Amino acid sequence: MLQGPAARRRTHAGRPSSGRRPRGLRLALAGVLASAALIGSAAPALAVPAPPANPSDSQISDARAQQDAAAAEVGRIAALVAGAEAELDRLTVQAEAAGATYLAAEEARLAAQAAADQAAAQLQAAADAVAAARGRIGDFARTSYINGSQLSTTHVLLDADGPAELVQRAAMLEFVGNTQVDVLDSLELARVDQANAESAARATRDAAAAAEAEAAAAKEAADQQAATQLAAYSEIAAQKAQYDQQLEAANIALLELQGARDAYQQWQQQKAAEEAAAAAAAERAAREAAAAAAAARAASQQGSSGGSGSSGGGTASGGGSGPYVMPSSGRISSCYGARWGTTHNGMDIAAPIGTPIYAAHSGVVKRAGTATGFGYAVYILGDDGAVTVYGHVNRYFVSVGERVSAGEHIAEVGNRGQSTGPHLHFEVHPNGAMYSGAVNPAQWLRNRGVGVSGC
């Protein structure tokens, strides 16, 4: 018969259940349930969404190839556009120069016409002198014919009744002789003047006609070349716009594929992070469950001793004042000087359409309206004797004969005439000529205290 603790354990195990668990077993079961609860509460639920579409490497490679091809074509067309734009700029400058030459020829024609009018007046005066001389000769001839022998020198003197009449008739003979010579001299001079006047009139008319024809031909040729190049530039620019659209579409397609690939990779990273967090939580819960089970076992071993344990955790301005001001605001896109075999007579200030244009100095408006090559232009004769020119304007607010002050708003920037983009073409003619004698406007402004950067 067994004795001692072993016998007591066996006897205890073989005792029929009375429907009531011992205290130690209840504590162990409570620890296991608590551990299960900890595991369930510590493990986070997976929040990873369904995987997005993952483009293949070949799809991304094809999209990148299409993007590169479109970019290369855009680069090629851009080079053509730049070349066409440069050629258009050159022809535009030449057209402006031809227009200035035409205006100068027109000015010369007006001067020639004035000279011709003066020559015609001289011709008329000479003709009047000839007519007067002929009348005087006719009067003398009639007088000689009527008086006949009475005007003979011998008869006149011998027929005198006395000394007083003799002296009187001698004076009359001298007067008649001098008058005859004077009439003949006047006639000869009148004929010479008439010939000279006719020759001068022909020369001035011929010179004016030749200058005007030559200038008109040059202007027509320059305008035609500029128009042809403008058409070519517009065609190439349209092609560039088309390829820009293709490049944009290729960029969007590549970005969409790359974005999908990035989204898939992000999903993978999120999924891995969630799984790692779940694993860590499960491991922590397992450790806590193990600790709880150990505590339960310890409590079970203590029996009814009442021992218990616990655990816890824990981003060029215009206007102004003064006798001289900058004519407009914007970026200086082209300076004065020789270009492509001709001279760019002004300074170009690029600015949006509608940008104010100011009078650079005080003076009187000499011309406002249409101008060859400029579309619209304003010419101001300043009080200092210089003529300033404002070309390619969109609208002008002054009229011929109007007096303006320095800094007064006279027009707005436009894109009229031979122009590749909205800008103000500004010229200075210090000698007072309307269409010739241009100088560097930037230096002219600097010399008068106006700051100009560039040029």
C-alpha cells in the first residue's frame, strides 16, 4: 500500500469529480484564456488593400522609348523653329530697313516735287520775261515804223528848229538806242533762264521718279521675303505644337505606368510593413501569453496558499518723371546695330500686348498711324530736336500736332506689322530727320540719365 505524497496524489486523481474544479486548475485556465485574449487584441487586423495593377517592365520600357522618340522629334523641330525664327528676324529687320528707305525716298520725292514746283515757277517767270521783252521790242518796232525818217539820226538833228530842240532830240535818240539794247539783252537772258529752268525741272522729276521706283521695288521684295518666311515659320511652329502634344501624351503615358509601378511597390511596402507589424504583435502576444501561463502555473503550484502574480506593460521699368524716361517696361530682346548685312535701327523691348508705352521726351507728335513695316507707329519731334519712333504698337492715343510730355502714356505694346512677337521697336534720330540718322537708343537714354541694362 502506497504511502506518502505519491499515494495522496493518486488518491486525489482517482477521486470522482464533484463538478467543481480545484482552485489551481481554475487559475491555470484563466491564465490560458487571458493569454488568448492578449494574442487576439495585440495582433492588428491586416489593412492592406487589394494589390493594384503592376505594369510590366516591357510596358514601361516601350513607354519610355516612345517618350524619348517624341522628345527627340520635338528637339529636332525646335531647332528648325529656332532657325526659322532667326531667319524671320533677319528678314524682318531688312523689311524694316527697306520700309525706312522707302519713307526716305518718299521724303526725297516730296522735296523733288517742291523743287520741280519752284523750277516751274522760275520757268513761268522766264516765260513772262520773254513775253515782256517781245512786247517791248514790238513797241519799239512799231514806233520806228510809224515815225520812219523822223528817227533817223541825221534827219532828227538837222530838222531841229533850235539848240533846245536839237538837245532834246539827241537825248531821245540815246534813250531809244539804250532801250533797244536793253530789250535785246532781256530777251537773251530770258531765253537762257527758260532753258535752265526746263533742264532743272526735268532733272528733279527724273531723280524723284528713279528714287521712288527703286525704293518701292526694294520694299516690295523685302515684304515678300518676310511674308514667305513668316508662312514657313508658322508651318514649322504648327508642326512643333503637334509634336509637343505627342510628347505630352507620351509623358502622361509613361507617368501613368510609372505611377502604377510606384503604387504597386508602395503596396508591397505597406503589405510588408503590415505583416511585420502583425508578426511583431503576435510575437509580443506570445511572450505575454507565455508569461501569463507561467504565472498561472506558479499560482497552481501554490495551491491554496493564496499567492498570486500580476504583470503590466507600458517660394526693362518704363515711365517715371524727368525730362527723359524709359519708353516701356519689359525685357530688351534686341539691340541696335549691324545684323545680317543691314542695320537694326532701334531697340526692341519685349512685353505683353497692352503694356503702356510712354513718350521718352517732351515734344510734338509728327506722325501717328499706319507705317510701313511697323503696322502702327508714333513719331515725336522732341523739344531737343531729336525724333523718337515707337513701332509695332497695338493702339495709339495721340494725334498729329498734339503736344506730349515726357512720361505721358501715348500708346500700348502690340504685335502689328513685320513682328515675331509682342514688343516695342524704339528708335532715336537726334538730327531731327523722320526716317534717317538713327543712333543707339540705349546709349542715347543713358547719356540723359535713364538707366538701361543690356545693349
